[in-house]
Amino acid sequence: MYRKLFFFSPLLTLAALFSLHLSAQPPSGYYNDANGLWGASLKTALFNIIKNHTVKPYDYLYTAYQTTDNKGGNQVWDMYSDVPGGAPPYVYYFNSSDECGSYNSEGDCYNREHSVPASWFKDASPMYTDIFLVVPTDGYVNNRRSNYPYAKVGNATWTSMNGSKVGSCNIIGYSSTVFEPIDAYKGDFSRAYFYLATRYEDRIAGWVSNSLAGAVLSGTSYPAFKSWYLNMLMSWHLADPVSAKEIARNNAIYAIQGNRNPYIDHPEYVAAVWNPTTPAEPTAYPTVFSANTITLRWTDATGTIVPEGYLIRMSTTSFVAITDPVDGAPVDNDFSNKNVSQGIGNVTFGGLTPNTMYYFKIYSYTGSGTIIDYKTGDGVPQGSIEAK
């Protein structure tokens, strides 16, 4: 059982038998009904958790954006003009004349963009004002996007100031006009689409004949998307992991609508729903059952090169006693070493001695076998916990 917790790095959160997640914070037990489920059954369980949200009027969205999409300094977070890590070509502010209005070019004003075109569901409620699906964007770029699907552009016919594109799709399965957001926000939009297919699984099958929806939707509640589009959404989800922006937005929308995007809280649900591998039932029961365990939880690393997994090493002596792994020499799982894939975010060490302090370090890595490459150095996250 948990007794003491010391933090030595902001990158790692340790807990014993409960979570102190640094990511989005759903209420305790919010996803309990989804536990142990896979595929369509998991999606339906999530639908039942997030359905019946509080529906707000369309005019209220501008007010909502002041908490859901505030970049700081009263500045609108516009994914069609923002340049992460650089200076955007223009900025908009809340409570100003920046709301559209008319526009003639980029930078004139911002309005409300249906990331899933409203024509796909015939402007029907509650989709039309669902804040998870409607985001603030430059009015002119919004207009250029029209009701085209999000996808990868081959030959661009128009490019916005931040690099968003309109042009022909270069993904096998579709060749007509699409809109491609910049890489930094592809994961944001893909998780909005996974939310769409889940929150509205009782309606989405009927939208396939509307406008351009049939290019993307399969006319089913599961998997909901055509294979070319589903594969693209999953690749965008993996390439652009959940960000602090999404986490904050998820929490802010929950305060307004009373529901959450499960794929921000649990990015692993994407694969569990749309690429499930159902494990076989075990043939035996465990021989030892005790409370002498410690569970570690962390927020996955982000950046240009994200880890494929993590090696967590444990010692009963000190942090110094934990030796750095060597590139090209993978470490097998045992009592003191655990390997965990990216996206899981937790690991449990068992069979521990009560009233004993345990020390941990977590090493990110890419590759496997003789090409495994560990992230080592002074910044390796570490922490200690006393088992009780």
C-alpha cells in the first residue's frame, strides 16, 4: 500500500496502487464501464459514457472558446494560422472586432470551423454545436477548406500562411480535393474524428449519402470510416501524440458540456477500438496475491522523435545503484526491470518487501534488439516509493 512519494523530476509521476496522472483528469471511475472491452464493444461502452452531453447554443461557442481555445494573453488558438515553435503570420484576440464578419483574405477575422463539415450531418443538433467538433479558425481559410475531407494533399492548389493546404488527395482510395492541416495538429483532428464516430455511433451510419461524407464514412456504426481514411487517421494519431493543448481543451469542454474525448484521456483506446487484438483467456490463476506492489504512471514523452518504449529499472539501494542501459543491449523483463510500449503509461512491480524504500529510473528508447537506442544522461526521470 502507498505511504510516501517523493518527486525528483517533473517528467515522471509515481504512485502506488492508484494514479496521479499528469494528463487529462476524468472523474474517478469515469471509464469503469469500458474496462476489459475491445473493438466495437469498447466503442459502444464509450458511447454510453459520453452521450447526452449538455448542448449549448451556436452563439455560445465564441464564449466557450475563451476557456477552451485560449492560447494565453486572451489570444485565440487558431490551428489554421498557428505555427508551433514559431511566430504565426497573424493573431486574433477574444472580446474584440476579430470575430467574423466579412473577410477578403487571411488575417481578417476568425469564426467557427466545423472540423467535421456540418453538411455531412445536415447541420443537425447536437453535432452542430459540439465544441469537440467546432474550433475557432481564420474565416478565409475556413472558407477555402469548404466541406472537403481532411487528408494528405499531393498537388496543392492553395496553401495558407501557416502551411495548411488544399489540393488533390494522394492517398490510395481517394483522389479528389482535400484539406491538409499542418502536422502539429493532425493528431488533434484525428482524435476529434474518433470522438465523432464514438459520440454519434447511433447516427453516423445514416450520414454516408450527405454531401462529401461518403468519401470518408462507410455507412456503418463500426468501423464508421472507410479503410483508407481510418488508416490515415490512425497514422496521424500516432505521429502527433496528445498535447498539453488537447488536454487543457478536453478539461475545459468537460466543464461546459459534461462529457470528454476518450481518445485524449486514453490514446491507447484508438488501437483498442479500431485495431484490437483480443487476448486469449488465461488457463491458470496466479499463485501469489498480495498488496506488496508499486504501480508507476507517467505521461508519455513527446517531440520530434518519440520513444517506442520505456525501460523502468528498480533498486532497493539507491538511485546511483541503477546503472544506465547500453545501446544495442536490450534488457529482459525481470524482478527489477520492466519494458513498456509507448502509449501504455504505467507498469507494476510486484513481490516487494513491506517497509522498504524502492528507487526507480525510466529510460526512453527507440528500436529493439541490437539496434535499441536508449535516452540516458542527467535528465533521466527518477523517483522513490516506500512499499507497505
